[in-house]
Amino acid sequence: DVQLVESGGGSVQAGGSLRLSCAASGYADKRFCIGWVRQAPGKEREGVAYIYSEDGTTFYADSVKGRFTITQENAKDTLFVYLQMNSLKPEDTAMYYCAADPTRSYCTGGYWRQPVMGPNKYWGQGTQVTVS
């Protein structure tokens, strides 16, 4: 089974930075459309930044372009995906989830913008980011 484990959330003042990490394991070829989704209280889930692991193509929500950067690192049995968040704003406050889909089209077709749960959709437990 695919497992996604996040780390790196916390509290920071506006203008500060945080780096989130996601360790993805349990999928043999490690080809994912994988990235970060956030959900603030009372709001819908929002795709923030995604990367297609095979070629490193990245995708960003307009609200984070120029401030957030998604990168990846391949280890032997684990794919690590990082989200560097700079110039954080109070509106970035949310629970951030690592999420993955095994198809390229999830990235290139824009489906990552409105992420859903379901078969062949993988999610981590989430990490809280609070910006004050």
C-alpha cells in the first residue's frame, strides 16, 4: 500500500517561511502526480502545488505562485516531496495534506486543483500550518 507521511508544519509570523516534507512509499515505480492540498476551517480543499514525479513538471495554484516551491528527491524506496513556503500570509493558514494520484493526467488535466478522495487516491494525515 502507498503511504504518505508529512512533516514540517508549525506556527510562523506573516512573512516567514516553512518547509513541508512528504515521504511516499509502497509504490514500486514511484510515478505519481503528487503534491500538497490544504483545507482551512469552513473552506473547501484546495490544490496548492503538485509535481509529476517522472519528469519533474510542476503545477501551482495562482494564490501561491512566486511564494511556494515544490521539489522532489528520489531515494531507493521512497519519494520525498518538499514544499518550501516563503512570504507566508495569514490566509495560508490551513491543514496541509500530501496527496498523490498514479496518473499523469491528474496533473496535466488540472484535476489536482480540486482534489478528491477515492479509489487510487492517496492521502497523508496532514500537518497544520498557522500564520499569524
